Amino acid sequence: MQDRLPHEKGFHVSWDQLHRDARALAWRLDGHGPDPEGWRAVVAITRGGMAPAMIVARELDIRTVDTISVKSYNHQTQSEPRVIKFPDMELMGKGRGVLIVDDLVDTGRTLEVVRAHLPEAHVATVYAKPQGRNQVDSYITEVSQDTWIFFPWDMALQYVQPYRGTD
């Protein structure tokens, strides 16, 4: 078999699929908070974690929602992660009862940075790759490390050539 470009081993996620998977993540998290009252806050890792975090917060009736922004990609090239926007750290404390939500854990480097600031938080992602899986407490779907996930906010509908050609 000939070599493929990275985008050719792609996992395409539609809005419907993301919604179903984020709801499944919420159901998995329900009743598993550290306190009987449930989870007290959701922190979305921007930007990919915002849509799943909104769905999780809705499903679990969590009204305190904030964001942490960690820049670790420049388009499709990964770089050293750094926090460029923190949540309300006075409110979040060390993270007890806080759900950190992201779309995907890839290498785990972004989550290492986030966990350094919120060490007691529960980290949940919709999708996980093996290299970063140890940084996540809960996830729904695992994909191989060499799979590129195409999220709905990164795609547009267009014609694609058949895999085997048309001869």
C-alpha cells in the first residue's frame, strides 16, 4: 500500500456526532463528582473544548462555566503550550469539583500545563489518542496516534476524489 498524507488517515466528526459524543461524556460524568452536590464548574479549554463543554454543562445543569486558553498549535503544527487566558482562579481554587473539558487529547502537553494550575480538577475529553490518554480522567472515543481528527468547525462540504480512483 502506498504512503498516505496525514490528512488521508482522517476521522471526520460531524456536528451531530460531536453532540452525541459530548452527551455521552456528560452521562459518563454524571454522579462521579467529588461531592454529593455534583460538579461545581466547567472549564473549557479553548477553542476546541468550548462546544463539548457547553453540551456537558447543559446536560449536567452546571451554571458556572469558564475558559482556559492554551496555545499549542499553529494551524496543524504543534508548539510549546502556554496559557494565554486563565479562568477565575479564585473561584476555581485547585480544581476540586471542576470539570476541565476539551475536544481531544493528543500528546497530553496542553493538559499537563492545565493540570499544573488546576491539579485537583477532573479532565474529560471527547476523543483521546494513546500518547496523551494518561492525562485524561474520562473520555469517550480513542483513536490511533497517527489519525488526524477533523472537527466540524474546521471543515466545509466539498467534492473529494474516490480513494481508489475512477479508472
